[in-house]
Amino acid sequence: MRQSILVVDDEAPMRKYVGMNLKARGYDVLLAADGVEALKQVSRTRVDLLILDIGLPGPDGFDVLSAVRRELAVPVLMLSARSRDDDKARALHLGANGYLTKPVGVDELLARVRALLAQPCAQTISSIANRTART
């Protein structure tokens, strides 16, 4: 089964750039333009990785990250134009697994994606519960 990545960014060119590069590497890609759509997507679709911008309409990226962390153990890579240390620290404190600053090169983005998907934490809490119930 191919791994599924949700890309959340309010800038259409950035969503397209990231999405096309991930699709070209064989990933299934879902797209969302705001925090509300991102939360809908993660609630109804299995996602192996979330790539999340901070400056979103509706719930911002910090709010989405907090909500996701309450329900899922999915890796989250923040991808933002915000380069201040306090934004990076806040994202990591809220549970982000990594932080990249825009603009980002394809090679670095793909390396981070591969690294995060290779980590054992790339599972939902429900998949862990299902596996535990079967044993």
C-alpha cells in the first residue's frame, strides 16, 4: 500500500509544488487549503504524514497540530515561511516532528519526508489499538 501524505498550505502554488514532487516519488497526496479542511481530511482518511503550514485561514497550523496530536500519532512536518526560533520551538513543543522553512529545496523536503515515514511513530493510535486487540 502506498503511503499517504496530506499537504496543508493556503498558497496554491506551494501545494502544487509539494504535491507534484511527492506524487512523482510514488506517494498518494491529499491537499487542503485551510485548517478546517485539514482537520476534516485527517478525521476521515488514513494519513501517514502531515505536511503543515502555520499561516492558515481558520484554525492556524498550531491549532491543527494541537488537534491532530490529541487523536493521532502521525508524523507532522511543519513547512512555513516563519523562520523565527520561537515559531519553530512552539511547533516542536506542540508535537511537530520536524520544521522546514520556505523556500525549501525538493531534495531536503524529500529527505525529511523519507526520514519521518521511516520512523516507527508513523502509525495512528487506532492502528496501534487494533493491533493490540488482535494479540
